[in-house]
Amino acid sequence: MSPRFSIEIAWERLDCGLPEERAAFGAVGVRVENLWLTDAHDSFVGRVRQKVHVSGYLLAQWLAWNWWRLRWEPKRQTLDWTMAHRLTTIGGGYIWPNLVCASDGERVLLQAYPTPSRATEPLRYVVKAHETLPVGEFQSGVEQFVEVVLEQLRTEGIRDSNLERIWRYVGEERRDPESAWYRRLEAAMGFDPDEADEQKVAALIAEGEELGNSSVAELAAGTSNVEPMPSSRELKDLARQEGHEARLTDIPRLSAEEITSLSDNAAAWAMGEAAAKTLRNQAGLGDGVVSNEKLAELAGVGPAVLRGDAPRAPFSFALNGRGGTATVVMRSPFVTSRRFDLARLIGDRFLDKIDEPLVPILRSYSYRQKRQRAFAAEFLCPFDFARPQLDIECSEESQEIVAAEYQVSSWVVRTQLVINRLLEREALENF
């Protein structure tokens, strides 16, 4: 049985360029099941091609160089992210497909966009599609393509190419746990190999003992040059000064078996939504609004957590302590935002199989953060009950009415509309 995802190449002749490019030139196609993300109209022959003539070598080299970032770096709205995740940045004089690869750590979203018709370009890509793959399938497809290109180079008598050296280093690092962990954090922070400040990466690695490795990985993915992540000492100071005591034993949890049955390679939004429905059913909430008191009760904390002035915390979080206690810190001074973040904390606890000291609530697009947001949106604003209150056009006014009813922001209502395909994904990109 053929793999669901593949990058395929049919070798062609090229009479100019570097030896590597001539050796590995061909018609390249990117396929997810029966959908070709590289469908393009060729004005020379007047038909649509599934595969386009580009440099297999340059594509393989780009994939190899960006391996760690493609695997671990979540979506960011920066030019640097685009350079490592959009095929049009490969260059070399070829007309590359307008294809973006965005990972959340568990799954890879492949976004293909049509390109405009230009008199100077014979190819116009025609596909608009969003396809999601488990990250293992994406990795396998990339690995197979790179190996095919390397074998073609060897067949043509070309050895020790730049691609071969990069791929060898990637393989060595993947086999060494310490190197792989370093590269993962470095990539999650948005850096190419050896481009991050070594001291910052080392400090983040050291924080794993205080905060937990999976939480440190979340911090790396949430890092930006504008808002650097605080240290464990700073988080503890914030918890001591502005935290609210919580009783972890009061927070409901799914068993490991129930979590596994929910996941099954599920998208973050699907898993979060399913878990929220489960908890609403367990708590007997029906179609009602979750009151502040009930929300605080489910989080094991007092209602005062939903009130407060503008805090100094860069993000909401919980720090687990001893004896089944924790300290919860809220970022926003607004009640609707605090309700949403508190619901995210409940969802994280409800679904998480790993007990670690830190539970971060970040703005990043890792699988865990997206799952938290999906849980909170469905838990606070259950779509099946909110939908009848929206008008046919799902106008902004009706969204605001529903938001006021369920005590959430209009962004949460819009999120539900995107998840349930009543609004285009572009209305809430990267949720």
C-alpha cells in the first residue's frame, strides 16, 4: 500500500547548472492520498500538470537543512519562520509551489495556495488545500525523498555533496538523545542549527529539572525576541506575589486509557472539543453557561481568581506544589480572558498524562496549546447550544450576542465557527 504522503520525482535532463542540480533535476510532485498539492497549469502545453520541473537537489537540501524547524517549530507570523516553512523561499530560479509546512509538534499542516497568473511565468499553481498529517507520516515522506535524491547523486557519481553532509549530521543528531533535545529546543525557539545563543538554550535545558521537560518545550515554542520567557525563579516569585492557591485533588481528570481513546492521532481541536463535551456531561452542565463559581470550583481555586488588576505575568500558568496543591497566576485583567485561561488550565489537567511542576498557558501554536484553546472554547461556549442563537450569516452582531450570553470574547465564538466550518480558516488562522 502506498504511503498517504509522498514527495515524488521523475528524473529529467538538465543541460546547465551545478553538477548536483543537473544530476537531480526532474518533475516533482507532492501528494496527500489522491490530492496533488503541486497541480499547476502549464501555459506551454495548455494543461494541468501534477508534477512540475524543479531542482530535486535544492528541495532535498532545503528539507534537510530545515529538518528540525519543520519538525518542531510552531507557526509564527515572522519572515524568518516563512523562510524555513514555505517552499517558495527555496529560490534557484525555479517556480516553486506556494506550499507551507506548519508543525504543532504532533501533526503537520500542509497549506497549498494558488498563484496568480503572470505573463512572464509559464506555470500557475491552481490548488487551494489544507491537509493535516501525523508528524510521523510527514517525516517518513521527507526521509524517503531525501534518500531518493542522495541515491540519484551517487548513481551520477556525485558524493560528499552539501546535502549528504547536512543529512548525515541530522541523522547523527537524531540518534543522540542529548543532541536531539538541544536541536528540538533550538528549533522550537525559531533558530537554524547553531544559530541560537548557546547559553540561552543551556539555561532552558537546565530548567527542565525545575519545570519539567514537556513544559520547557512549550516555553521554547512560546519564546520570541520581543517577549523572552521568564526563568523558574521568576515564575516562582510571580506565583508567590500574585498567585491563587488551588487544590489539585478537586480538578477532574481522565484516565490514561480514556485519553488514549480520545487521541488516536486526533487533531488538537478535535481532542480538545471531545474532552470538553465529556467534562460538561460529567459535571451535569447541560446547555447552561458555566458560572464563575462553577468554573473556579472545577479548577480547585476560589472565585477571586477571576478578579484582579493588571498583573505582571507574561502568561497565565499554574505551578504545582506539594501535598496536592498548586498556585494559579492569571495574565489578563479582563474577566472573559481569565475565564478562558482558567478553562484552559482545567482542560490541560483533564487531558494531561504527565504530571509536571509547570502548566503554561501560552499564545503559541503547539499541539498542547491549541488543544487547550479548543477545550476552553467548547467548554465555555458549546457549539451545539450556541449555534441556534446565531443568524444565518453568522454576523458579527450575532456573534457578540452569543459571546455575551456565554461570558466569552467574540474571538471564542469565531473560533467555534471556524472549527465547525461555518467560517473560512483564514478568519482565524492557525487556531
